Amino acid sequence: MNHLRFLRYVDEVARAGSIRQAAERLHVAPSAVNRRILDLEDELGTPIFERLPRGMRLTAAGELFVRYIRGRTAELDEVRSQIEELKGLRRGRVSLVASQALAPAFLPQVVASFRQAHPLAVHQVRIGDHLHALEALRAFEADLALVFNLAPEADIEVLAEYEQRLQAVMHRDHPLAARASVRVRDCADYPLVLPNRDIGGRQLLEKFLVRSSVKLRPVVESNSFEFLRGCLYHGQAVSFQIAIGTVEDGGALVARPLEDRHFPHGRLVLAGLRGRQLPVIAHAFAEHLKAALGR
């Protein structure tokens, strides 16, 4: 399938923005990449790239051609997966973009349980928000996305969605840890370490605060959940996390549900690119995800 290999040269240059960097990723000479691009441009009768002083940029025709390449590649992956399924091997690659909250505990458990039945499967997992997820799905860089509060898009198909509640997280020695549930107002009396405003859990909190008289003044803000959890070991700090992303560190940390009335719920969305037929192994993993989330 040499012609597909040469098409991949174009795709890599589009992603890297440079012939040299694409050649390094492909482990071929830059001259070979450039020659194939020139051949394709000659065959198409139009430039695929603009040659700029600091790299390569797709032309309008090039953007159309790269989308064709990525679609063909995705179709080939799906056919390969079907062939492997016929052979009974059940191998293949599953690519997923997921929210950061799922990375510490939920996703590793789901991947491990899936591999018990599909030991030859390979998983490629990227952590990102809903914008990264949309970009990856549209560029055929991901089969699936599992992210919070994904807005409706005409070219994105929602495969399933699940309600998620926000919880307060603290050390087990914290004064609030003795309660079965807490209010946001209770947490305001302690140092708050909060995720950034572009994180789904923080957005739920801000939505609630708009209609509340409670004022929260965080002493720490971060986009790293691991860092925020580390802060909970010091100074009676409190943080907030979506329920599925809560990691209790073997009992050192505890999570308590919020009892505030009318506190908004989040939506965890499993989605794919509309009209794209998933490889067999990716479809199987999607069903496995649904079952795990349903539980």
C-alpha cells in the first residue's frame, strides 16, 4: 500500500507544519517527503501547501485533500479491524480523548478490564477538554471522546451521556470529614484549592455561585488535579471534584456530596464523529465504556 504511505507524508507535513519535522517522525529523508508532495501537487494540478519562510501551511485545496486522506485512513483502520475480527484475533487500536478527571482511576480500571477480554488491543489515550476532543474527532485522531459538558455540534454524534454530581474533597482529618454531606457555605470557611475556570467542575461551581450569596476566595487555583489533591494534605484545605474523578488515595482523602438545593449537575458525554463507522475494536470499547459508566 505504498500510495497510502505517500499520502501519510502529506498528512504528517500538515500536522507538523514542516517537511523536516514530518520526515523525522516518518524516519525518511526530507527530500523524499518533498518529492512526493511535488508529485501529488503535479497530479492534482494545484498546490497542496503554501511554502512559507518558517514552514508549510495547507492551501484550501490542501485542506480538502488532507480531510480525504484522514477519512481514507480511518476507513482502512476499520477494514483492518474487521479482518482481524474474522481471524478471531480481536486486535486493533482504540484512540480516545478524555477529561482529566477520568485519568487517575476510572479510565485505567476500564482499560484494564477491557484488555482482559481483548489482550491484543492497544489504547491511545489523550487527556483534554471538550475543545481538544472536537478537534481530535474531526481530524480522525480519535475514535471516541469522553468529556464533560460537550456542546451539541452537527457533525458530532452523542453515543451516551451520564449525569455527574460535584463533591467536596478533603483530608480525612478535616473537620468537615465527619459529616455525611456538606454545603458550599461550609467549605467557604476553609482554605479553598480550586481547579481553573475552564475545568468542568469549576464551571458547575461558578454556575451555582451566580445564584447564591456565598463568596468563595480560593487560595490556590490550578489546571492539575494531581497538584490540587496534594494541597489537601496541608492546612485543612478543601477542593471540589466531579464524582467519577474523585480519588481518595487509599483512604487519606474523603469525598462528601454537596447538599445544596438546586446545585447544577454535569454531563459526561461519550461521543464520536457523525457518519464515521468505528473499527470493530473501538466499537467494542465504546460498549464496554457504556456498561462501566452505567454501573
